[in-house]
Amino acid sequence: MVKKGLTSDRKALVLLIGTNPLANYIIPLYFKTFHNYRNFVFIFSEDNQVQKGTQIYAERVKNLLHLHPDQVFLVPLKDIGNVQQILEDLDTVGIWEQFDEVHLNYKPGTKPMVVGVYNFLKNFYQTRFSASYLDTRRFKIVYDSGDIFPVLGDLRNYLFLDIKTLLKLSLYEKLKADSWEDFKFKETLQTIKKVVIEENRIEEFLSWLENPFRRIFKNDKDLFKTAKRFKEHLKKPEIRSFIETLETSTPDFVWEILESLPEDKKLTEGRSLWVPPENLGKEALKQRVKDSIEFLDGLWLEWYVYGELKEKLEDLGLKEKMQFGLSLKAQKDSKPFELDLFIINGYQLIGISITTEDRSNICKLKGFEIIHRVKQIGGEEGRAFLITGLPQEKVKETQKDLSFVDGSLESKIVIYGREDWKEIGLKLIDEVF
């Protein structure tokens, strides 16, 4: 298991490989970049009946750091909860005489791992041993000597990742992320920004979306199966009443939005609902109305937030689809992973969930979901944001309820409501950077 061979430099960095993939990567990246370490000892948990193995994370870090096999020494531990067993495993690997000095960074790993490895190396190397840990709250390396790096700012100003690397560390593969260039509803979005956001008609627009819009288009999952099915759905008596409401009671500002949809994706003809000819094919039907329905159902808010952020993020030097993006989709072992919007500040993942929902219970569920997803690939360093249609008093209540996630008094999430939409770009930039 242990890799033999040593570079001419006889100092080594010793790392505890845990289940926080980001810390596993950031720590050796820092020491490789700023202290020119060339030898790395990755101590990981062996995969057996009593524990889950972390060798796969060690291998992934090695590959992403472009380390030569001769630079990496892999040390498995049979039981990361047993200090005595850890000491025995370290004593039998036979690599320690090869190094003149070692530095241990002990952030990841269990307490028995830290105690066992620290004591073993301290006893073996005496004055040739030093140690540090990654402070994930302050984004600094803290040395046992009392030194801190960096003194000014934090590691996010020195170490930079893109979303592809971040996903690979967690064994995910990026599938896609949308870009502004491919967005088809720019004119409609500008209309929504003008007549809904800037003219303070948010509540009225959300009410119209709930009834009649969603009552017509969102209660049949097979709506787009055929043009005939779509047409039959529109003829149902209960749906006809909602269509009548749409055609006779829709406010003028909403008609302005509907009329601004791309010509080949309009849901209306004049001030009447568009009805497809029965010979229209399934794909043609989807191309005509599906994108528009999904956009108005809620994607418009995602694109609005993205539009308010894009230029500001580019001014900060971030690149679309690399350090920020929309509708991120990834996969690991056929398990999907999605984020409405992501930003990477240095190496810190910012995950943003966006919904027009104004019910507290639904928003809480979305809050728990985004906290979990950010932690999945962003580790302890990640930060979650939830943008909702909640009124301000419910925002505070929901924020308070979610502030105790993981048994911590530290808030894991920042929540915004509809009153924040007008200045959401500035508010997010100020909070993230």
C-alpha cells in the first residue's frame, strides 16, 4: 500500500484524509504552492466492516494536484476510532526514516486519528516535527507555533477552484450549467424586471401565477404528451373557468409580459389562450409552450437573480460556468446533484436556491435541502442562500428556525424574501464577498 521512493527534498507533509473532500485538497494545495512541499503522506481509513474507506478521496486529490506516484505515500488505518491500533499501523508502514522533518495538518479526521498521528509523529521526530490546522470559519492556516496565514485577508484570496474541480473532489461529474448566451427569454425577463420588480407589483404577479396560470398549466404531468391531450385538457370544465379568468381578468402588466414572449413560444394569440391544431407533433408542441410555461412558473426568478449578478461577478474576475453558473447539474453513481445558482469565492462554494414560494413550510424544506447540497461538495466551508417569495416577517421567522441546523447556533443559511428582490444583486455580492 505504501508508495516507495522519495524526491531530493526530505521533508514531508502529512495529511489526514477525511470525508470533507475540499479540506483534503485545499491543505496540500496551500503547502505545495506556498511552501514547496514535494512529498505527501496521505493517512486514510481502510475500507472494512467497522468503517468507510477514504482512499478514493486520497487518490482523487493526488490526481487533481498532478502529483507523481513517487511523491505520494498512502497509509491505511484499520480502525480510526482506536488510538492504539492507529499507533500500531503507523509504526509498521516503514516510511518515517526517509524524512528529515514532517509537518502535520490535522484538520480532517476523527479525534482518535488526530491524537494518535500527532503523538506518534511528535515522539518520532521531536524538534523536526511541526503542525497546523485549517480554520474553516476564518479560512486561515493556524500553526501550533502561533503563526497564522494569511495575516491579512484569508485563503480565499490565494487559492482558487472552479466548479469542475470541486465536483471531482466529491466524485461527481459535471453534466451541464446554463449560460446567459443561450437564454431565450431576455426580452421577457427585462419586461418582468420593469413591470413587476421595479414597479412593485410582485405580490400581484405571484397571485396571478398561482391562479389562473398554474391552475391551467401545472396540474397535469402528461400535459405535453400529444397536442390532442393538451387540447382536451383545455376543454375540461374546471380548466375552462381558469382560462376565462386568464382571458378576462389578467392585469395589463401581465399581458405585457405574455406579449413579450418570443414569437415562436407565445402562450396567447391576442388576448386569448393559444390552442394547438390537433395535427401538431409532440416536439413542436413542447417547443411552442413547454419552455414558456416552465419559465413563467419560476425559472424567471432564477434568471432574474442571475442577470443581476452576472456583470458584478465578471467585474470581480469570475468566469461564467467555471466560478459561477445557473442550473448546475452533476451526477455520481447515477445520483443527481443540482444547484439553482452557484458562485465560487476563491475555493468557498456558495449555493443559492431560488423559489417564488411564499409558504414557510415549503421554504424551510428548500432551506434544509440547499444546506445539505452545499455541504455535500463544499464541506464545512460552503455557504447556503435561499431566495424566496416570503414577506419580510416570515423571512425572519424562517431564518431563525433554520439557524439551528446541525445543532449549531451559527447560521448555516441566509434567507431573502420578495422585498429583497429589487436589490438582490448588491445584497448577495455584499454578503458573499
